[in-house]
Amino acid sequence: MPVHQLLGGAVRDKIRMYGWIRTEQGEHYIDSVKRSLLQKSFTAYKIGPIGPSRFTETPAEIDRIVAKVAAVRLAAGNAIDIAVDFHGRASPAMARQLARLLEPYRPMFIEEPVLPGDTLALKELSRTTVIPIATGERLTTRWQFQELIETEAVAILQPDLSHAGGIFEVRKIAAMAESRNMAIAPHCPLGSIALAASLQLDACTPNFLCQEHVTLGDDYLAKPFQVADGYIDVPTAPGLGIELDDDKLRAGLFQGDWQTPIWTLEDGSFAEW
């Protein structure tokens, strides 16, 4: 039976996905949104409009960030959700400024407006904006999530099953969050096996919101997942519901030479990636 059946059974028929919009691709990111909407690929998208960021930024840079979100909202319309990923690049002061300016575009959530671990800043920001705040991709245990949940510092938690202990551990985190009416949107920038595990959790988690992904399985699944009108049907095959394609695996062997990008500011000092 599928894993979600072992965890109490599915609480939904299909799982909402969101797509990534790469705003660093110049103005072409608007074309990507329009093509996706024509194909009815997704009902939600996430963008990361913030680059290397100083503790305070010029009005011109702030306007540039806000303009990117405004352009996506204009292209997508109000029937589509847009989330904005800060990726911990902004200082708390910058995050407060940006949140206020982004409110007219009604983001689905702001992700990692400040670096993880600054629970006080998250809580203060949550109290000063109507936009839901999300975080959690860099937290690795239920105890690290506990403070966020107990203080209600955010509205949405984003544990990564590959980092936070797997399906069963994240199921516990989700249950803790459910007791405070907080949603779960699992982080998943990895491969399709990680996605398959996330989908099993999503299927049986009442407070699930939306699922991140960067691949649907064309990389090494015999039968990739299919998105229809922004959703994937709850998998019904045994286990994780997937079968690996050995030829694809061999063709996609990774040398292990990828490194986290190193960003610097104009004066040569460190910038958060």
C-alpha cells in the first residue's frame, strides 16, 4: 500500500503544486508565467526577486524588487497565488519595509524574510504585516520548529523531509503545527524521490498548503508525475508510488562538484545567498 495509507490514509484527492519563476532571467520571466497559465500548469508560483542585499537598501533597489512582484501579479491576475522568497537575504529592517510595500500585491506568503533562528524578528514581522510568513527549510528537528510553533511566530512551516528526519518526523512537526492552526508547505528543491516522499506526507496531512518542486521526475523516474490544472493526483501505487529508470540514473550521475554560490556586495563583503 502507499505510505500515506500507513499514516492514516489520504485526506485529499489531489495535491496542489507551485511552480518557480526565475526572475533573474531578465524580462523573460513574465513570458514564462503567461505560457504556464495558457497550459494551466499551476495555480500558484514562487519568485525570488531579492539579490545580494545590504542591511538597508536604496529606494531604487527597493522599487526594483517591488516592481518584479507587481509585474508577476499583473501577468497572473488575482486568481493565481504568488509567493515571494526572501531566502534570508534581507535584514529585519529591510524585511519590514518590503513587506509593507508588497501588501497591495497580496502574496500567498513571504518565505524566509530573515535568517532562520531569529524567531523574535519573525514574530515582530508577523505582527506588522497582513502577509502570511513562512520559514523552516533550514531547520532540522522538531525541537527547532517547536519555538516557532509555540510562539506562533509564522503562519506556514516549510520542513524539508530530506533534512528534518524523513516522512514520519515531518508528520510529527505537521501535527504540532496543526494544533496552532499553522499550515505546512514542504520544502523540496531536490530530486523526484524527495518529491515522492513529500507527496505521501501531503496526502495525509490535514494542514498541508502547497508543494514545492524543481522536477516532476523526468530526471530519473520511469513514469514522471503529471500536473493537471496545478495539482497532482494522490499517488496510489505501493510505497512512494514511483519506479526508477536505471538508464536515466546512469545518464544523470552527478560528480558531486556543486558548491553553494558565494555572493558579495559591491564593497567585496559577504552577502547572504
